[in-house]
Amino acid sequence: MGAETTDFAQALRDAGLRVTPQRMVLLSILMGSADHPNADELLARARAVDDSVALATVYRTLSALEEAGLIRKLSLENEPARYEITPAAEHDHIVDIDSGEVIEISCDEINRLRRELLDRLGYEIVSQNTLIRARRIRKPGQGQG
């Protein structure tokens, strides 16, 4: 984990944050997550690496990382917030209302239209996050499972 560890430490320093083992662990977990874990899931994953990590530490660390712009909080209706590394490219999210799965979608055309619309209105995008709640369409003959 040599160079990667140094990169995480540098990212924390660049964001003006103190480098702590807990911040390093959570940042590395989020960097390696294909899903969008919530705080409880992050706690379970962090404890697999360092069993001294407490839930309060996870929340404090998430808050600090979010404030520094290193991670992004996805607020989902009636569900615990989920987290992701701040993306290099803007993207939207679909939440499957049956399974709870969060899926990233990226479309250059949607992003271009969004920029053009805001430009016409005299605004620039500072940040954006679209959350689409959806249900998978079952085709005739498909089972429910």
C-alpha cells in the first residue's frame, strides 16, 4: 500500500487536514468502494482494518473529509446518507427503490445541456447532484427474483 498510502496522506495534507490513521483508513475504503457505503457500512469495513474505530470517529471523519471536498455525501430520501470519493467527472445517481442499489450514470450530453442552460441564465455550476429514484422494469416472462 506504499505509494497509495502516500497519495492519501498527500490528499489529506493538500485539503488542510491532519493525517490520522482513521482518515487514511476511511479514505482508502471509499477509494476502493464500487458501491456507495453509508456510515454503518464504512464502520464495519474500517473495523476489519482497525478494530478501534468508533462510529463517532467515522461521522467526524466523514464530516471533515466532506468539508475538505475529498468526499461527497449523497442524501437519500428516508435512508442513511451514502458517501463517495468526490468524482473527477460529474455524474448523476439512480437509486433502485426495490433493492436500494445506487448506480452512477454519466452522460456528456446531459452535462453539456446543464452547463448551457445555466450559462444562458447567467450562472456557473459550483456543484450538482441529481438523484433519480427508479424501479427496474420487468419484461414479460421475467421472474421477480
